[in-house]
Amino acid sequence: MDIKKLQNKYLPLTEAAYYILISLNEPRHGYGIMQHVEKLTNGRIKIGAGTMYGNLSRMEKEGLITSVAEEDRKKIYGLSEKGKIVLKLELERLEELIEHGKNEMRN
């Protein structure tokens, strides 16, 4: 995969997209992702159903996530290899932002 193309197309991720992708480090359905994000962020982020399912639909079409199973009429999603690469690139971008911010605040 062309890393530059992935960076240009997907980065920076929205906060909702970022949390959806990290939540799919293990397979989850949409509502499970919503609960996980709320718990992970101590209630700071509550992803609404429209945002959640819009993101899941787009991410699945673009190959960032895949449907891995269906359970009680709920689609279970997982991170694809492409999604893992995009998430890794975003984490590197965020780490760079933090490093630059810390360095500048020391001056």
C-alpha cells in the first residue's frame, strides 16, 4: 500500500473515527463501540447513532474495517490490515504533535 496516499486520504482522522478504529482492536458491534468509547473517555465522548453508523458504513466501503460476524442481527466489525496501517499512521502523527508541543512549551 502506498503510505503517502493513505496519509493524504485519511489523515487527520476525526475524533469519532479515531475512537471507532481503536475500539475495533477487538471485534465489536456498533452499540458496543459506542459503549466502549464512552467508558474509555470517561464519558467525554458519546458517539451518536448517526455518527457511528455513518462512519462504520464509510469505513467498511473504504476497506478500513470488515464485517467479521453477525450476532443477534448485529453486525460485528473488526479492523482490516488497511485500517491498522491508517491507525498506526494517525498514532505517529499524534505523537509528533505531542512531541512538538512539549518541546515548544519548554522554551
